[in-house]
Amino acid sequence: MKKILLYFVCFIFVCFILPVLCTKTLNAVISDSVEETSKQENSQDDQTIKEEQATQGKYDYREYNTIKLLHTATGEIQELPLDEYLYGVVSAEMPASYENEALKAQAIVARTYLIYQIKDSGQKHENANVCDSYACCQAWISKEERFANWEEGQREANWQKIVQAVDETAGKIVTYQGAPINAFFHSNSGGITESSVNIWGGIEYPYLQSVETAGEEGYSQYSSEVAFTKEELVNKLKETHPEVEIDWSQENAVQIQEYTESQRVRTIKFGNINIAGTEARTILGLKSTNFAISFSDDKIVFSVKGNGHGVGMSQTGADSLAKQGSTYEDIIKHFYTGVEISNY
């Protein structure tokens, strides 16, 4: 009788209770698997959204998603999204005909320059973060003004090229030891950039060192020439140095005294005065301090290489490197020593 009862209990367990237990376990495994898959899909969706936001120029910046731009001609302050502001900067600072990787490098450098200026020179413009003057901050031009200067058939394509360069690098800035750099740039280095220590009163930034760049001689900005008669030269100098006197009978009446490491003029002698090459450039309207002097009859000729102060990224150099296959990261790390590209 006991055996029969035991058999009956086993029969009940096998036929009814065991299937229920197995079904619950299987359901729990399936539920956990579905939940884990859902978490992975949600994480992937979040990443996709972030990537889409970046490519659409809607990057969520840590700070300064919008900036206040001072229009120097009118005094008006305009508030606009950071990357929308950069459309105007890149289109004003670099030709749309340049390579895509050069335009991307320009977008990152311009974004970095903006962030650095806001954080380090926030009080320069009382109620604005930045102005539209290249002599003070960065050049900026509206879409409408930019279109007016482009041929009609190229307007949309040019603008989309600029927008793409900014949007595809959204959020990226250049950093040195984790902080945004003072990202200076210029038109053409004449084949070699200048160290910051030789400009602006000797301020040395470790990432703004002199580097060589090949291929810049093919651009119109590479060379220029300015000529003065002896009288014109003296009159120019007297505007800022009324004490200047030049005895033209002396062989070394005008003579370069010292060069920087990049072969730019550090000091130059004009008769009885010595002035910095940077000051001579300003007084005489030269495009850079990389110049040589020659004499022709009654004229003094200044033969100039490059265009701009020469510090940081050369724009024609960036385009030349891009044509040789360099990426925007290669370009930036060529012109700025020891830097990284980081998301801000």
C-alpha cells in the first residue's frame, strides 16, 4: 500500500508540478534576456541620438550652447547657437574651395578659439561673448552677406560644404593638458610658422612652436612686394617715430639686425633707430615679418613671404596638407605641438 502511495505521489510530481516549475524558470530566463536586450537597444538608441545631434549641429555643449555676438558696425548684440555662429566664422575665414579636411580643421580651431576667449577674456566685450571683427576676435559674416559674394551657381554647394565641416566636428576642440588652447591661426606661413614667444610681447605657449609646412608656395598669399621711395619711407616712419633720421650715403642706412628662429625679422635698423620687425610690418603695411630688403635706384623694396602673424595654423598650409591626404586631426597636430582633440 505504501509503495502504491509513493508511486502516486511521484506520478503527480512528474506530470503536474515539475512542468510548472520548468515553465517559471524558462519565463524568468526569457524575461531577463529581453530586459538585457532592451537595455542594450536603449543604450544604442541614446548613442545614435547623440551622433545624429552632432551631425545635425545640435551638439549639447557643456557650456555656451548659445553665444552673444557683437556686431561692431552697429553695436547690436545677436544671440545664436554656437555652431551656427561658426558657420559664419568658417565661411569668413577660409575659402569654401579648400579641401573638406582643411575646413574641418578650421571649424575645430575656430571653436577652440571662441571657447578660450570666452573663458579667458570674458570681459573684453561687456555684454557679448565675442565680436565679428577679425582684428579683435574672429571674422564673421552672415549667410546673406556670404551668398552675395559667391557666384549664384555655387552658393548652396559652398554653404553646405561649410555647414558639413562644422556639423561633422560638432563639440570638438583642441586641448593642451586638458584645457582649451589659445588657437591662433593665419593665412600663409611662408613655409614655416612662428613661435608665439616672438610675437605679442614674448608670451610663450608650449603648443605654439615653429613648424615647417610644404606646399604653401603654390598659393597667392605666399609672396608679395611693397616698394617706397626714400622720401616715402622716411615720411612713413616719422608718423610714429618723428626722431628718425636716415643718412642714405651710409651702406647700412637700412639693415635687418636680427632674425627669429623662423627667419622672420626680429629687429631692423632705420638710420638712427632700431625697431621690432612686428612694428615695421605695421608701419609699412607689410603682410608678414618674413621679409627681405633690396634697393633699386631711389626705391627700397620689401619682398615678403607669407601673410599674417605666422603663429598657429596656416590656412593655406592646412589646405596643402589636406591635398596630400592629411585628416583634420593630422593637420591640427602638425601646427599645434603636443595637443589633443577633445569633446567639450
